[in-house]
Amino acid sequence: MKRKKKKLFKFRTVFLLIITIYLLSLCFKKYILIYDLKNQIAEEEEKIDAVTNDIEDLKGKIEKGNSLEFVESIARDELKMVKPGEYIYIEEKKKDKKDEE
């Protein structure tokens, strides 16, 4: 009778130990999964912030591009346009002494 109780006690102990180890391994795997997912969420939130900042910058550029002052500065500087009655003076480059000889 004592042998049966000892065997039963050993069996229960081993069984509970195996179950405990299995459950702890499941918890550890879930913890690792949760940790990885939190890191991914943080990375995606950083990307969202960067895109949001880009959108705000582009909105500012659009508003600036719609202003008459900006359009006029582009027309004058890049396209060399002038207002009626204005003249553009272009200086001639001086020739080097080597070119004259």
C-alpha cells in the first residue's frame, strides 16, 4: 500500500512539474511575442509621426506656393521675367589677358 502511494505521489509530482514547465514556457513565448509587438508598434508610430511631419511641411509649401509673392519671386529669379517698363541689365564678362593675346 505504501508503495502505491509513493508511486502515485511521484507520478503526481512529475506530472505537475511537467505541466508547470509547459505553462511557464507558454508564458515566456507569449511574453516574447508581446515584447516584439510592442517594438513594432513603437516603430510604426515613429513612421506615422515622420509622415505627419512631412504632410505638415508639404501643406506649408503648398500655402507658400499659392502666394503671389512666391510666384513673382520664381518668375523673376528662375524665369527672368520682368514687369512692364522694367529692364534687365546684364554685365559683360571681362576677357582674361590670355584671351586677348
